[in-house]
Amino acid sequence: MTYEIDIAGLKRDLPLCKVTDDLYIGAFVMFGDVEVTVHAAAELLKRAPEYDYIIAPEAKSIPLLYEMARQSGAEKYFLARKGPKAYMSGVFEVSVKSITTMSIQKLVIDTADAEMIRGKRMLIVDDVISTGESLHAMEELVTRAGGIIAGRMAVLAEGAAQDRDDIIYLAPLPLFNPDGTVKE
């Protein structure tokens, strides 16, 4: 089963994947799809509020983060990692559980990044916003680092996220029943 989605004029067929016995989601994976990555970055930049830096959570949004920075001419962007790395000097850490992960995960930035973020307008980007848990964790990281949230953007808004007025997105993505029909 697949779902055809129109992402600001670019169509893709998303495979439907089981999350629970009564919930399926359209699997949107930017990895390896250069055309959708370049297209989505350009379309999001057209809609972006003023910002100083872009930040995104690891991992599926990394190509989007890079491409938005490249297209905008930015010399720096930030990535919230899923765990501390040996090269990090001190960390800001928050916990998150998203719809596609089965356990609690962590998002971290190091103190050097936090210093650069302090007082700056930060644009949070992600591939898909669904429950808002990853977005909330990103907001907490930015706020704890002293940054100002300039905006929240995603390629797709899934399920109830479509009704939020605090995010900018390119296309809605419904949730699905086991038979592939859209959940009401």
C-alpha cells in the first residue's frame, strides 16, 4: 500500500508502514532522494521567517538542514545529536519520544554550539512533524541555550500537526487505517 503525496508540486508515493495494530503512517524518507531534498529546501526557504541559524534533529532531517543552509548561503548550521559524542565539550540534553521510535531518545547540543546560539534567531526544521515531541525537544534545547525561536518548519505535517498554526509546512500527511484508508 502506498499514498501519493504532492510536496509543493513534486509527487512521491509513500509506502504505508504499521506503527500499531490500528495505526499506519506514510513513510517519508529524504535520504537518497536528491530531487525532493533540493525541492523541499527551496520551497521552505521561500516561506521562512527571518532567522540567524537553522537547527534540526538528527537524523532524517540532516539532508534538508544541509541543503537549506547551502541554498541560503549560510556558513553554519546546527544539528541536535541523538547522544553526546567524544568531541563535544559539555552538553545540553533533552529527552524525546517520537511516533516512529519505540523508546525514549535524547537530543543534545554541546556548549560550543550553545554559545553560538545564545541570542540568535533559530529556525527549527524537520522532515515531518507529527506528535510534536521532537519539535518540543528542539524548542527546549534552543531555549536552554539562550536562543530565540524564529520559526518551526517541516516538509510534512502529519495527523493533528496539520491543525497547528505555529508551524510552516509544505504538505499535509494523513494517518492511515490498516486497510490503507485515511483515518478520520
